[in-house]
Amino acid sequence: MSTVDDRVVEPQLSFSAERAVVDAALATFAKTYLCSIDGPVAKAVSYSMLGEGKRLRAILLLAAYRAAGGAGDASPLAAAVEVVHAYSLVHDDLPCMDDDDMRRGRPTVHRAYGIPVATAAGLAMVPLAARAATDAARALGLDDAHIGAIVRELMRASGAGGMIGGQLLDLEGEGAPLSLRGLERVHRMKTGALISASVRIGGLAALASDETLRAFERYGSAIGLAFQIADDVLDVTSTTDELGKTAGRDAALKKSTYPALLGLAGARARADRLCDEACLALREAGIASPQLESLARFVVDRRS
């Protein structure tokens, strides 16, 4: 990835354009689905999901969809995945979790709307995302079997075997040193599960072959873990203004991290190897996708 004035350049010209497409799909989601819930909660949901963000998971879904031969508009499906990600941030920031005051450069949802409303907003976002994913998959012309597979993939990634289970393990690990194996278990669930699911959902929506889906699984698993390693490094090396969230929280919460276990250089090297593994998985399956390879590199080289 090239740099200009020491700033990481986003992967390919399409990254910013696709982020705008996802933002538009999220705005449509808000208009379509938030009318079914009450005022304060709807406002909190909107605040969370429409705030600035990388939209990485959604863009990964779109890139995988195209790489697998998809030709329709998958942005509503990508928006549903992004809503699940936004829910995880709302609950992750709550006082009973990581107790953070800033997210994406502004007050966290519970600071802006209060703890009860933020908690309810997070709970509302998952079923709304499932409904939106179902509608989006149907609009792409998929049959019931593929629609069910997509929704199951999304719910599995967000549930006890994915983000929720990983969050619980993360909380249990505060103040207790974890081995590298234990740390990777936490983050393959908490962070990696939804990233990996995003890629697989893109493949499922494009009716990808089993071989392609297996390659997407390998790719997504590798970059999901690389993403968390990069996050741990940034928590040590970046400022709050650069991150848009409070820097140094890992140390404050006494969490085990990759820099603590491997050192900064070792953590960066581990992330680089995972990026290489992700790209190799695509090439071995004969999947030519410069965008997915660029996104893998972006996961490692990003500055926020």
C-alpha cells in the first residue's frame, strides 16, 4: 500500500466511493426499519449506525460478492452487516463492559442518550438487521435456502459463538494474563467472527461454490485476527484524536494484548503474516480479486 505524507492511502479508488454507497444504504435502512421502534431508541440506533466509520465489513461483503460473480446491488445486505457491527460497539462501550466515553470521534451512545436507551438500542439492532438481511437477500433473487444460510451466518457471528461469546471471554480476561492461544480465541470470536462472516455472506449472496466459500472463510479468518492485532498496536501507538476513541484503554483495563505478548515488532509481523495467508487463500482457490487483497493490506496498515 502506498503512502502520502505518512498517511495510509485507502485501498483502491473504490474504497471511498463504496463507503458512500454503504452510508446511503444505512440511511435507507434507517428510513425503512426505524419507524417500528420508539423515538429515543430509534434516535440512538440512528446515531450509532450513521456515525462515521470505515464500513470495512460492509465493503468486504461487497468485494466478496463481486469476486464470486455477483452482479446485483448488495449494498442493502452490506448495510445489515454494518448494523450488527454498530450494535456491538454500542454494548462494548457500556459501563458494564469497557466503559468508554468516546467512539468515532464523538460521545458514545450511552453518554449521548443514557444507559437504558443505549442498552435497548443495541438489543433492537440485531433483529432489525436480521429482517433487513432477509429482505435484501430476497431482493437479490435468492431462494429460501440461501436466504436462511445468510441470516444464520449473520446471527452465528453475532451470538454466543461469535461476538457475544468473545466479549464475555474478553471481560473474564481483564486483569488475568492470557496465553497467545487464549488471546486469539477471544479475538477470533469477538472481532474476527463478523469480519469472516461478512466475506462468506458476500459469497453466499453470489451463489459461490463450496471451494470459493472455503477460501473466503480462510481469508476472513486471517484478516479478522489481523484486524484485532492492528487495533492492539494502534491502542499503544496512536492518540485519541487519531483513533476517534480513547487511546490506551487496553492498558487501563489490564487486558492481555498482542504487543504485550509479542512486542510491537512481533505483533506487526504476526499481522503481516496473516495478511499474506489471507491473500494466499484467494490465490490457491483461483480467486482474482485485487480489491480483497488491497483490503487485507488496509486492515494491517490502517492508522485508525
